[in-house]
Amino acid sequence: MSTAEVADWEPGDGRVCTPEPTATAASGAVPFGATADPRPRHGEPTTPPTAAPNGPAGQTTVDNFREGLLICDGAGVVRQLDATARRLLPELVLGQVAAASGIAGLDLVTFNSFAAAELTHHGHRLRLRRVPLTHDRIAWYVDDTTEPTARADALLAERARWMFLANASQQLGNPLHEDRAARAAVRLAVPTLGQFAVLVVAPRRGRAHWWRASDPGAGGKPPVDGGTIAVDELPPAFTEALRGVEATSLDWLAEQLVDLGWLFPPPGRDFAVRVAALPGSTHPTGVLLVARPGPVGYDDADLHLLRGFAARAGSALDAAVLYRHQAEIAETLQASLLPAVPRPVPGVQWGTAYRPAPSSLRIGGDFYGAFDLPDREVLFFLGDVSGKGVEAAVFTGQVRQALQALRSVETDPRRLLRLLNESVLETTQAQGQGRFATMVLGSARPGRDGGLTLTLAGGGHLPPLLLRGDATVQTVPLSGMLIGVVPQPRIGQLTVDLAPGETCLLYSDGVTEARGGRYGIEQYGLDRLTQALQGCHQMPAPALAERVEQLAGDWLAGREHDDIAVLAIRAEPAGQRQRDRRLPAGPGPGPENRR
């Protein structure tokens, strides 16, 4: 082989050079560039000849590579193809320009400036990898990436679906209001699940609330609106889903939604719609409908995503509905269990203030009130039951009802408290509860000179305070045992006189046990309250009660506290007109909002 022939040969050229045999040296050595005599010498073992690397065996090895091999010259003319390249690109012909094969997007001359290129051919995604060779020739390795790309796309799509559901769980876990939960659900459904979304909550009293969201495009926030609809006007698909049955009547659902004004399809375009029930604790709490325009419907992956989202939206909506039910129950309890403001009585000026504990749904265990008695007398009381929250409020209602029933058979404060003790013991023992109450019960009789005579009975409660006309504050030494603990409790009783303009103040332990101060652990205490009330003797009863509540609130400085109840009884001077300056029965604004 000559030097020119060696320089002109390269792998993949397809040419096999067979030089002419030359004479061998006497020593048997083979000169450089010559081939040995293929005939075996005498006594030497016979070995089979080895095929050339680019002969039939080498070509078979190349043809079985996963990647196909395509070699072109600088003009884009196909010079060599293996079996894999022919299978992936059957239109290519040896000796012709690759761009003239009719394969869309195949221009190897343009591709020469890139290290890799991709195209789609006969439903396959092909990747061409460029490797430069000598003499301006280019080797293109062709790889069919259809299946790996499909697997990667499926993995990315599944990851996107799970990220969507995770984000939905986070967004739907916050609102506890039915309207906010429904709005969040339909807004999150667009545009991932459809261009339109409609959510209908389970009907109440013959009507159902609905919310709707639509995709504004350009990544904008979907607008949400809503309204109510009669149950008999709901499409059958919604009725089926609310019964927990898979909706089947979807043929005319798009037209029904257009008639209701829930969908506004573009002219000449159809809608693909799907309905999913929102599961609740016992029955579906609502129905979610999603719709997208165009002939492409919902595949199995879309339906799986829709059901997963519906499960999360149903849990959020069910929690919001349950919270609404609890709020309605709490409002009903509040209407019947909140302390009632005593009605006006000639010669008596009332002052009340009430602030329940923040965690008690505005109903607590402190109570006060007054009942009329014969001969212009009035029975008043302030007490505190054990426990907090709804259970304490229910027990408070039982105590108040027992007082209202027993005052018709007994008007003496001490004997009335003993009867109340028997009633509370009977109720708590029957229910297996160890509840008790503290109370100050008294009767007020107006005097002819405008003063009041108070008969006070104590059942383990804090001692009342008297604001005298000389600006002093006196503590009433009223003792007694808890109500509802023992069958025959010791009940203390005494009588005090109030001159016109003097006040008797009853309060709960939420005032004296309010914790505040520098470190937030010091109780307000009876001594601090007594000092703060000095000089307040001229204040009307409503203003005095509000003053005590404000003092406790300022001391708390926004911290957690127990129920606070205040009842002030002031002897109204003769001839002074009763003024209706009572505070509302419910909790008033905090001291920080009254400044």
C-alpha cells in the first residue's frame, strides 16, 4: 500500500485495499507495509484467517448498535448508512443530499454548526449527535428517544399534578368560612382542571349556593362570582352527584349550563365537561364541575387529578360547613345564656359589664341578673360556675333557671341559696358531674328617703364592695360555702344600708385574678381594685361597671383571661330620673379600642 493510499483511507469509507505480495527476506521477516505469505509453511499450525474490521462481521456489529450511523460529506450528501439509520430514516438514499429526502426538518448542512439536533419523524422523536471526521465528513449518530422522552414527560406531568394537589391542600387548609373555602376551590381549579369551574354546595332549605370561576388568560387571577339556585332547577348531573352517585347525564350538560348562564362558550366550539362529588364526613358536601373548550376531552389522568382535587376541596368545605354549624349553635346558646341586663326598677340604678374568656365562643361561666319580688323588692345575683366554655355556659343556664323557679317559693336570700344548693346537687349527681358555683345573692328594698336596704347572702364568692358617699371603699365581710358541694352548706347573710348615691359592687374572680404587670404573672388583686375605686363614688352605676372592666383589661394588656362579670347596684337619689346608660349584654370592645 502506498503512502497516498494509506492517507486516503479512513474508518467507514467502505473501501478495502489489498496490496500486491512482495518477496520475503531470507530470514522470514515481513517488510513494513507488506503482508505475509498466507500459505502455511511446513510444520507450522494452520490458523483461520481473521476478517477485516470493516468487513461483514464489523458491519454486523455496527448495525446492531442502539444508535444509527449516518455519514455525510460537507455538502450534505449521504455517504454511508447502517441498518439502524435506514430503519429510522428510510427516505435517505446513498449518494443523495439528505435535505432532498423529503424528511421535514432534516438539513444536515444547517445542522453542521450544532453539536446535536432533534426532529420528529413518523411519530418518533429522533436525536442526531454530530461527530466531525476528516476530509470534511460528518458522522451523525441517530437515536430514537421516543420512549425515554415519553417516560420523562409522564414523570414531569405526574410531578406537576402532585405539586398542584399539594398546593391545593395548602391553600384549602386555611379558610374556615364556607364562602371563602368555595371561592378558593373554584379559583384553584382554573386553569389546571378546566377553563371554567362551577362549585355547588349541598342545598339548605330548598336552595343551593354556587360559585363560578373562569380563566382570564395571560396568567391572570380567575374572577369568581356566585349566587343561589333552587334545588329543582339544578341539572340532573348535579343532583346525581349530590346523592353520591357517579354523574352519567353529561350529554346535554354543557347546553344546560349555558341556559343557566354559568358557561359562555365561544361560537361554534363545543365543551368537554366533567362532574365530581365533593366528599364530606357523611354525605357529599358539594359538587365541582370543570369544563374546557375544544374536541379534546378528559383522559384517565385528568379524571384522577379531578377526583384528587375534589377530595381535598370536599374536606375543606366540610370543615367550613361544620364550623358554620358550630357557630350557629354558639349563637343560639349566646342568645339564651348571655347574662341579661336587669330591667329598670324605681330607686335602683343598675350597672353591668361582661367580657367572656377569648376561647369560650363569647359564652362563659359568669352570670348575673335580677328578678322582681312583691312589695317593690328586687332580687339580684352574680355568680361564677366551675369550668369554661360551652359546658360552663350550659351549667350557668341551669343555675339561672333554677333560681327563676325557686324565687316563686322563697324570697329570703339565705334560704333561697340553700334550696339552690339542693337543686344543683341533684342535677350534678344525676349527670355524674362534679360541678359547683359561687354566688352572691341579695334583695334590695328601696327606702322612703331614696336609699336602699340590701340583704346579702354569700355562697363562697368574693366579698362585695361598698362605695360610700365620703369617697371611701368598704369590703363587706360576707362569708359562705360553695354551692353544689355539700348537702347543708354554711351560708352567710348580712344587711347593709346604702344612702342615696352610694353603690354596692359585685364582681367575679376574672377581675381580681387578672394576670398582668411587668412579667404578666402578677394578679390584679382585691387591694389594687379597692384603691382604684376610691374617689369613684359619684360615678353612675353603668360607668362604674365599665370602669372596673377597663381596669382589668388594662392590667391584662391583651393577655388570656378568665370570664369577667361586674354588677353595680346604686341607690338612686329621690326625684332623680332613671337614665338608660346600661352596657350591652355581650362583650364590649377591649380597652385598647376605647381610648
